[in-house]
Amino acid sequence: MNRNEIIPFLMGLFVGFILLSMYYSTFTIAEYLSSIIAGCAIILTMKTIQNTKKHNTLSVQPKLSVNRYTTKNKIEYKLSNKGVGTAHCKNIQFFHQGNAVDFQQYEDKLIQLLSKYNCEMDESEITHFSSEMFISQGETLTILTVVSTTEIRQSLWSEYVKNFEVKIDYECIYGTADSLIF
């Protein structure tokens, strides 16, 4: 309703109130108006509750992301929660060439890939994920670190990206689900 419609609406309401008062007692009109006002208050309250719930859900929504950091002989994958709430990791799945594998098989396949490219490992670390893990807002976890005594070739990491995947299913404290595949 725009401003031009408000005045005629209020005038019609006033005239209607006068006409109703001629046929009904003032007490009956007050009961009807009270019922209408109560109904409007209930509808408005329900709408406010919906908006509050939506706001609360969005205000605790985590957002996981993965960043890759590389130098000549070192590569790191880091998992960060860049959202505003804690991420509750519900399920972590590992894939090699599209097939689901357990963590040990994933690690073995990765080591085979590194040996294929004659990468002599000086240091390597793969984070052992677990279901029911929590990642708080702003927290960063190192997923994979590989430091080699020789230069790591780009073709090795291209093959890694093509053949290896990790999928993390997570949710916020209200149970809104999301997933990250890297």
C-alpha cells in the first residue's frame, strides 16, 4: 500500500467503524477489533521468529576452503574455516581415480605417486582426519606438507589434482549441511 492509498483506507475504516457502531454495541465492535489486532500480532510474531531463525543460522555458517602454497621444493595444502561459525565435520571420504578408498590406501597411493616422480622425501606429513572433528572460525589446519630434497615438478601436482580427492561433509551448529571437495 503506497501513501496515496493510506488516507482513503483510514477514512473508509473510520466510516466503517461508525456504521458498525450504529448496528452493534460498542462492546461487540471492540471484541472484533481486538480479535483482528491479536491475529495480526500472531502473524507478525511468527514472521519475526522465521526471520530470527534464518539470521541465527546464517550468523553461525562456517565456510571451509583449501589453499595451496608452493615453493621449488615444498608444497602445502591448508584447510581454513573462513566462515563465521564452527564447522562440525561429519564425514571425510578419500578418493583415488574416482574410487573411494580408506585413509591408509590414500596415503599409500600418494607415496607411490611421489616415488614415481623420483621425489626423495625429506619430510612429509598428512593430517589424519577424523569424523566428528570441529574446526573453529578462523582456524587453519595443514592437510598435506611435502618437502623434497629435489625440485617438485608441476606435472607431479597436476597428476595429484587429477587423481586424488578428499570430500569433507560439514555442518553448522544448527545442522545446515555443506561439503568441500578438493
